[in-house]
Amino acid sequence: MTFPNMTGALSGIKVLDLSRVLAGPWSTQILGDLGADVIKVESINGDDTRQWGPPFMENEAGDSAYYLSANRNKRSIVIDLSTPQGQALLKQLALKADVLIENFKFGGLEKYGLDAKTLLAAHPKLVYCSITGFGQSGPYRQRPGYDFVIQGMAGLMSITGTESSGPLRVGVAVTDLATGLYATVAILAALRHAEQTGQGQHLDVSLMDTQVAMLANQSLNYLVGGRPPGLIGNTHPTIVPYQVFKTNDRPLIVAVGNDGQFKAFCSILKCPEWASDERFSTNRQRVINRDQLVELIQQKLLTEGVEHWLEQLLAHNIPAGPVNRLDDVFNDPHVQQRRMAQSIQRGDDVLPTVRFPVEMSQTPAAVHRPPPRLAEHTKEVLMEWLGMSAEEITALSQQRVVVE
């Protein structure tokens, strides 16, 4: 299938993607959504996530849902990095790129001559982004780092869960995803700097640093107060009521953010006297007397269902909502009108995707290419980026330096 020429804010930017799994591919997918030409370099076995399932698509490629989630708007080539010819070929591609992203272990690309120092010496304007578990310095820099491990080590799991459940990881790889977002922000800033000065740079992005930063107010609660927060489940450490409650059918989230909202909330529950009760009249007092107030609220909310309470809460501008499953989410009329679920044609296949979640009035993000089959674009990219002939590529393929 022929796709239109790539447009968008990053049209003309060439990205060489040596990353795999999620943090790096999430970043390069964003760059591709914004118009960059992203070349995904894979081993002969492909990105690990191609095998992470089920579920898999019932098509010839057997695409995994995990792989599809992070690899649209890219072209796939396969180069054998273990060969000198493959290393030389990849270096040629790097010298044509504006951005290189890799998530090899610390020092893993030095033996191939593809490390930041070597490539920046040959291509000073290159933006070279390294994504690792623990960064390029520090005593843990040699350790492998996966999202789950970092959620525990960086403190996220110490505040996620309850006393009865114990520490819990977040149900999506939030550390990987946030690292991909921070990497993208840094890449865009570095591209701006390179555009102005002609000087590229090495970006050291780590999952550990990202997750420590992402604790936000919880980190500052500790740094200011000197006490580490504990497991808080679905409650808020400094706002009450701000949590999940049971109703007589489904769970309901109530997020009362100020004293005015609390007064309105009390009226809805037909307990206006709570708003003047000295135990509950201010948020400070509500936090101190959390257990008593939450028990009283819970008793009231159990008398009706979610839709009953939502109608009244939203009529009074009190933030509230149900706890939806994903079938509820993608059947929600608001999500449907915002076109969050979309599809991409790839040959005879129709592949699902979730769109870039920002509407841009002048340079909208778009789907230019479906997630690629393994090695689908090897010949195309080598001809386009390096001007190689079909015969030269065939010879490399016969030597198993590349796979077409």
C-alpha cells in the first residue's frame, strides 16, 4: 500500500532507531507520528515484543498486540551487527541521521564503533539518545533495567497498593512510557539546539531517573516532611474525600478538591451538617479525621448506583467518574467522538491503533505507515538513504549481512 509523503512538524528529520521493547520505541513512534522518517533497525529475530503475547493478530505476520502498540510510522530493516560489514553499514546510516536512539546496555555499542563519542566525532550535529535502566554514570549503570524492577526500586510501588494487598505495580509499564516521553522532549530540545548552533549532543535518559522525577509531589512530601509516604491505595495523601467508593452497583471515584465542593457534596448526600462540623469543615481537618468521614460517606453512597450519583455530582461540578474496563472505555461516546481508536491498512490486514493524543491545529500528527513487518524496508531504506544499488543489497543479503 502506498502512503502519502510524510508531513508534520518533524517532516525531513531522519531518525535511526536502535531501540527495542517499549521506552525507546514509544519515543520513536511519537517522533514518527509528528512526521519524522524513522528507521527501525532490528536483529534477525526482530524486536522482542514481536513475540510478546497472546494476543496476536490472526494474519500472516502474526503481529503481537504489544508490538503494534509502539511501532507505527516506522520502516524496518534487519542488519547483522555481529559482522564488520553490518557495523560499517549501520555507521553509514548513522552519519545520515539527525537523531539516533539506542537502548543497549551501558557501553554495549562501543565494540561496534557506534557509541556516542565515536559517532559525534564523525557527525557533530547528531542528537544521540541513550536509554538505559540506570543511566551512563553511577554504581548501577551496568545493571539491566526493566520497568517492573524500576517501579519497585524508584519508590512507585511503595505508594501503590494497600496494607492488605501489599505493594503493587501499575497495570501498564508507566516507567517505560514516561521515559519515552522524557526522551522525546529532550530530543526535540536537542534538535532545536543543533539547528541553532550546528552542535549535537549525547542525551543520557534512564528509567530510574525518570521514575524518581515522576513521583512529583510524593517526592517533595518526603523531602519537605522527612517521612516517606506509605501505601495509600486509591486514596490521596493530602485531600479528602478523594478516592474510590462503593455504590450499590459499581465503583465510583469522587475527587472533592476544595471546601466549596465539599459543601455541595454534603448537600447531595443530604448531610449538609457535615460541612459545618469542625472535624470536616476544612480539608486539613478532613485529612486528620479521614477514617470517620470516609465511613460516613461510604454508607450514604451504597444506597444508590453510579449513574444516580454521577448525575448529581456532575450537575454540581464535582469531579467524579466510574471505574471503567477497557470495553467501557472504547465504547464510551466521548472516546469514540475523539477518535482515539483507529485502524491502519497494511496490505490485506487492518491493524488497530490508538492515535497520538494531541490535536495540533497547524501540524497534526498522522499515521503515515502501519507497524512494519520484520525487514520489510531493508532494500528501500538502503537505496534511499545510502544510494546503494539493488545488486549491492542482494550481495549483502546473500552474505547474511542484511535481510530483505
